[in-house]
Amino acid sequence: MEWVGPSKRMLVGLVIHLIGPTGELYMLAVAYFVRTWDWIIIAMVVPIGLFTVLWWFIPESPRWLCGKGNLTEAKNLLRRAAKFNKTTFSDKMVDNLPIEKKEAGKVWLLFTDRTLGCRTLVIFYNWMVASMVFYGLTLNTGMLYGDYYINYMLVVLVEYPGHVLTLLMVDRYGRRKSHFIYMLVGGVSCLSTIFTVTFGGKDLQSLTTALAMLGKLFATAAFATIYIISAELFPTAIRNAGMGSSSLWARVGGMISPFIADTADLIGGTSGKAIPLVIFGAASLVAAGLTLTLPETLNRQLPETIEDGKNFTKKAYKEKEKAHELIIKEPQISIITKL
């Protein structure tokens, strides 16, 4: 995300999510054909070791290096990228970038300003809800009627169109509006199951499953989009702390999702089947409303310092964007997107 320009951030941030469902289908195949828990764990862990190879291929972020004042290394990386893409690189692109001299990377800096703090809390809540619905519908397919394996396969397969949907909408309608739509439609879909379950039961089993799948599709799109929004709103100086903290709240959402699914058994009866989906839907609608308080980041320059993050929606920052037009000029930045 920190390597590319505004027009490529969506592509970089979203395409990688298409690989996720493939991994889930792999897990489904292992669970179906391998019925002993120890071999399942081994089959899940071994591929992770391949990640160590990436150490020798992934470069450091030039934005982060510039923010730390290490312009020499940043320029060397950008020259390498320009050479790889058969173009030129000008030192002026980074010479005037601001340097964050204070304690960059500290989590508490996310709350040093009221605006920045409120924005952070909204992002945290959206991560938690997106994860809660995503994993709640993925890992708790038992609350739906039918075969566990088939239901799980269905909730995984809908992730592919969910990610394609983000590719079609996020750059056309903006990050905030797209995320709002995903949370709203997903929430309404989950809430609607209370009618199909209460009044139809097994007679409307296919409709209940379809509504749940629709909720999962839009939860997938929302989960992917909140990654983009967060990375573009958090300043470079604390982007890692912001993304890490957001991911922590996503894990909280994932942890409580099985307990929400268990409310079906606690309540029992026909209506109990719909309660988990109603909770997922209601939380999604709240997240959709809170999303409207976030600023739009489409085609905006990434905030570098904490001060940039505070002033992101103010006139002063917009004037600063214009002043740095030569630095963030799209043809110059986009040349390094292949690295």
C-alpha cells in the first residue's frame, strides 16, 4: 500500500484478498479427506513455512524510511524500482517529504486528537463487526440447515464475487460509500432471516441459506474495503500501529462469533436459529451508520505525519496536497507499482 500511487492502491489492497478463499477451500478439502485432528493441523501449518522465503524479496517501505529520515535508503529503493520499470526517478520526489521526529509507531498516538481518536474507534468497530460476521457465517455453518461441508463450501465460494464486487465499486463510488453499502445490505440480509426462519422454518430453508450467503458476500466485501480505508486514513508514522490494532479488534470479532452462533442452541426452538444472524445484522447496520462519519480517501494523498492525520479533512491539508503535487504526481508514483 505504501509503495504505490492513488490509482493502484485499490488494486494492490484488494486483489490479494482473492487468494484467501482458495486457502479456505484447501482447508475444506483437508477436513473432508483427513479425519484425524493431528494430521489436519500438520496440513495447515506446513504451508505457512513458505512465508519465510518472502524475507529476501519484500523491500522496505520508502514512505516509512522517509518518515524516519533515512532518505538515502529510500532513494536507493526507488531508483531500483525505476530501473526495474525502465523509467527515471528524481530525488525531488522525496527531498521535501516531512519527517516524523516524535514517537512514531506508538499505539497511544492514535488517540492524541479527538478527531483522530473518534475516527480510530469507528475503524476498530468496523473491523470487529466485519470479522465477526465474516467468521461467524464461515465457521458456524451449523446454524444453517443442511450438510456442514456443503454449507461451508457455499460460504467460501461467495467470497469470490464479494471480492470482485469491491474491485468494481471501490474506485468508482469511493471507499466510504462502498463500505456503507456493503454493511447496510449485508446487515439487512442477515436480519431478514428472522422472517424466513420464524414463519417458514425448513420450508424456506433455501431462502434462509441464500440470505445468509448474501450476508457473507457483503461481509467479505466490507472486510476487504475496511483494509483499504484504514491503510489510507492512518498516517505513515503510525500506520503499522493502526493496522495492527485494527487487526486485534478483528480477532476479537472472530473470537466472539462462535458464542453468538451458540445463542441458537441456548434459545432453542425455531426462532433460535435466526438469533445469531439477527445479531450479526444489527451490528452491521450500526457499523454502516458509523462509516458515514469517516472521510473519503479516494485519490487522496496518504497522510505522512500524525499532524497530517489530524488535518486530513481540513483545508490546510488539502492545500498541502496541492503544494506537493509534483511529489505525488501519478505518472511518477505509478511507475514503481510492479516491484
